[in-house]
Amino acid sequence: MKVGPEIATAPCHSGRKSQVSDGLERAFLGEMLKVAGPRPLEGVFGGGIGEEQFASLLCEVNAEALALRMDLRLAGGQRCGR
């Protein structure tokens, strides 16, 4: 019986990250942005109470955008084709 290489190798997901690793990266980047992200303006040009209320939403949106554009490889392992 001859075993071909397609049977002996692990399946490749062709660069597609799992939903778990995507969520982990978004959460990680969100926490990093809370600490190191841009601070709201104060004084005349500040957003006031509205800016304070929407700061967490903006942080989450920025974290999601960053997670879509880069791969932190928090899930571990090798990606196929890299």
C-alpha cells in the first residue's frame, strides 16, 4: 500500500485564522489601546462627556481594525504558505 503525501500532512487552512484567535487578538489589542492609545483632548477642543462615553467603543473599533490588518500569531503554530 502506497501512502501519498496528502495523507501524511496536516490539513492546511490557507491562512484563515480561527474565530477564537481573532477574538483573542481583538481583546488583546483592545486592552493595549486602553493603556497606550490616544488620550482624549481636554479644554476647548475636547469632546467633553460625549467623548468620554464613546471612548471605549472607539477603542474596540480600532482594535478590530488592527486585528484584521495584522496577525499577532497568538494562536500559535505555523501558518501555511509563510
